[in-house]
Amino acid sequence: MSALSSQTVELVGFFLEKSSIRRIIHTEEMRNSFSIITIAITTSCLLGDVDLQPLRQYEAGSNSTGVFAADFDLDGDVDVAVSNRVSSSVSILMNTGNGLFLGPYDYDTGEVPRYVDGADFNEDGYVDLCTPDYVGDTTTVLLNNGEGEFSITHQEPLFTPAFLWVDDLDLDGHADILNLHWDENADPPSQSPAIFTPMYGNGDGTFDIGPSSFIGEQPRCGACKDLNGDGIFDVVSANYRSKTLSILFGKGNRTFAEETVIELKGSPRYIALEDVDGNETIDIVLVDKSNNLLLVLKNDGLGVFKQSSSESTSNIPHSISMGDMNDDGFIDAMVTHVGSSNQKLYFNDGTGDFSTIQSVQMISGPAEVKLHDVNDDGELDILTANVNTNALGLSVIIQGSCEGPDCNNNGIADACETNDCNVNGLPDDCDIAFGFSVDINGNGIPDECDLDCNGNLIPDSYEIEIGFMTDCNGNGIPDDCDWDVLGDCDGDGLFDGCEEDANADYVPDDCQCPADLNDNLVVDVDDLLIIIAAWGTDIGHHESAPEDLDNDGEVGVDDLLILIQLWGECPEDATIHAEGACCLEFFCITSTEIGCHIRNGTYLGDDLECAGELCSTP
């Protein structure tokens, strides 16, 4: 403790400078938004000339493939949006000011958004988002409310949009959305020329749909720049199935010449348009997925391209992002691979030769990669979306050495510590030791990072241990988190969801009389006659078959024995339970009120029938 205390002044000053103390806020909203960070592999690679801090991974949605970075809340820090294929959403991760991220905050998109990009579409000063929804057949536009919160305002129907990007294609000062998608009129669409369709922004959040142009088969990526020096943007698409690049040379007035085709030996997966040799012409850099290559196609200045070099990649290259990583004035290339943990950083020697390579270890199938300065130190950092995971959808590697305070004297600078669950730039043990965080159960984890399903600032396990809340079913979850309505129909202190329910009808046995088949609260001869009338019937498992008392699918001897056992007056707490409509997420069932609450549904009323759109649909 004394070793820690001796550095307190230096440490607090350091974090105040980094503006991270302002992020230690113990409110329920913020507590529930802390990301879980996993350090997969710690690497300061020695194969190149760029120092890299350890890999940090953050929660996002399911199976993330696209990543986009911008300052969404205008606080001066670069935030990140990640598109999630399986959960059909974008996750927003908010920068704390030092390159660490809080979130995720999730917003719905169309179905299976492959990528995410953005710009200020309505020119209100805030960056908005858009996604190509591969299964939903839409391009979705989400506007920013000014606080980094997004909602869908427009969905343009486009058949199987595979990729989009944002640029001012017509140079009118408004951001446009540029779409690559399949041709729904082709037979079959997957093996036919695809389509480029621009959505020209009007500056107010609306778009004019421009004329479409045919390109190659199954486009996977696109970009635009002036390739032939005429001052007009041209469009390039990488076409995976046809093994081609399509170039659409701009003619002005939102028109394009017919497709110019560049034949390739392999399947292009991702492209970048940059001047890699300093001759003021735009070259093409691409990754070839089928041959595991990085290719450079140099421009003669008139938009004619010739391959100048190739470098091997790791297995299944997916994406490329370009920027000057080592501050030598030349644009370098970062390549990620969904089939390898060995990512590649290619250094440009100024002539477009990328033969100097640094390995960067990243797990979980990094898909799209972007280079951005997330900690405001003037150096580009690495951001990727992770497709091979259901949780850790964003990876971040910050450029720079691990220097600065070492609050716990373990030989690792605090900026590179991995056990920082609340994302405040301070290791967990120092948080606790300095009193920034409480560890009420003594497990070494700040309480704001422990599981706390009911948001009462007490870790779930400790809450159960001290008896603050019961856990009647022994699942490690406080009962008030298992059920929204904590019913106790017989008043014995045991919640309805944990009571005995022999006939599995979601009503506790003590609160009903299952053998009372005519609802008079007495089990007698009339109930026996009802059993006999249904004898031998193959009922099946269905809630509306009361004669099947043991719920085995037929009426027989076992049901008769149960009836005899229950003969006479029903239990004191037994009542007749009416049924009505119960909403379970997006569908409706007929249930008793108790049964609805045990299922965590919303009971709409006795005798109310499930019909139409009574319950909300997805």
C-alpha cells in the first residue's frame, strides 16, 4: 500500500491531464455501459520500426465486419462505430479521451449490415451513419441527434448491397452514399454483373438516386478519386467473382463512361486509392484473397494501370487501410486477415515498394481495418472489426511505447495494463487501492465491473451471499433479476417462479387445484367423470388439456391417481385462474397472469384474445 500511495500525486496529475478522471462516474447508466476489455496478445513488434501497445478488445454486437471512426459527440475525441452482421446493428464505442472506449451503445439497422460509414448528411454539425444491409436489401441512413445517439431516418431499397462508402462524388459540397449491389433482374444475380448506384446528398439528410452503372460480379469493395487528372472523381470497384477491377471514369454532371475492366489473376477483396510513389497520380493498392497477395497497380497519369509489385500476405486477407504509420512522409499499408492471427503492416519506401513488413498479432478474425489517431498523440492507431466472435467486436492497437506511471510497480506502464475493466486508464488494483473504486466482496474487481443485474451497486454474488436478495432457484442471479414481477401467490416468501409446479402449467401447485376440472374448488365425482370421459385420449403436450394431470401427453391411470390424491377441498390458497393474452417479446400466447409473469411476459388482461398485432413485431 505504501508503494502505491507514493505515486498517488503523480498518477492523479497524469490522469487529469488525460481527462479520464471525469469518466469515473458511478451512475446506473454509466455503470451498465462499461466495456469488458480482453488483451489477447501483447506485442511490441520488433520486425518493423513502429512501437505498438497491447491489443485491447471491446464488446460490440455479434459478428462485426465494418468499422468507422469519427467524433460523434463533438468532445474532440475520435469515437468508433462497428457494424454487426448477426445482431443487425451498429455499436457505438465512445472515446474516454485517451484512446480507451466506453460502450457499446447499440442501434438497429437493416438486416445484416456488412459495413458502416458516415458523414454529416443533414449538415447540422454532427456525423451521421449509413450501412449496406446485405440481407435486408436496403441502405440504411441513421442520423445523429448531437449526443452520439442514432436513429433510422431513411432506408433505400437496393438488392443485396455488398459495400458502400461515403464521399462527395459530384463535388457539390454535400456528402454522397455510394453503393455496390447485385442486379435483382439478372439470372442468377450472384453470377451476373453487379451495379453501382450513387445516392447524391442534398445537404438536408435527403438523397437523389443517381443513374446506375454495371460493374463486375460480386463486388466486395469500392472507392473513388480522380484517376486521370481531369478534376472529376472516378469510381473503382473490386469484383470478387469475376476477378476484375471495374473503373467508371466520371464525365461530369453525375454521368460516367462505360465500365473499363482490369483483369486480375486472383479475387480482389479490398482496395485503396492513394499516390504511393509521390508522382501526384492515384495508384491502386489491393488485397487478393484467393492468392494471399498485396498488389500495387501504378497509374501512368491518364488512368491506365499496370501491376508494379506484389507481396505475400497471411491467410485470407480481408481489408486494407493506408496511412503514414512511421512518420517518414510515405503512405504505408495495414492489411488484416480473417484467416490468420498474423496481421501485416507494409512500409512504403517512397517508390511504392512495400517489401518491409511488420507482423502485428491480433485474434478473433479482424475484418475491416481503419487507421486513426484515437489518443490524440499525432500517431495513427489500428482499429478493426472482428467477425469471428459474438462479443468482442472491436480491436484497438494504439501506436507508441508503454511509458508513464506504474501505479502498482509491476514493471508495466499503466497505459499498457490489461486489467482495466472500467476503461479509465488505471489498473483495477490501483483503482481499488486509491479509493477510486470499491471492492465490497474483495475479489479484486471494482464493483462497477462486477455483475450487478439490478443496478444497485452491489455485485450479484455478494448480494446473494449476505442475504440482501434471495436466489431461490440457485442460478447465481438475484431473484429480482430473474423475474420482472416478483409474485408470491401463497404468501410463503418463495417467489412463484421457484414454487412446485408438478403439471408444468406455470402456476404454483399451492395456488391452484389442478384436479379441479370444473372450477368449483373441490375435487369430487364430477372431476372423476371428466377424467373418465377423456380416458385414453392422446392429448399431446398442450396447456389447454387439463385432464392430462401429469403432463405426459395422454389421460390414463397416472392422472386418475393424482386426482384421488387431491380428492376433497382444494388448498386454502387455491383460486380459479383466468386466462388472457400474454406478450412474450414479439409474440402472443394465452396464459394465466401468474404464468405470464413467470415467463417474464406482459399480461394484457383476462379473457383478452391474441389477435392481429396485439404484441409488437420485430
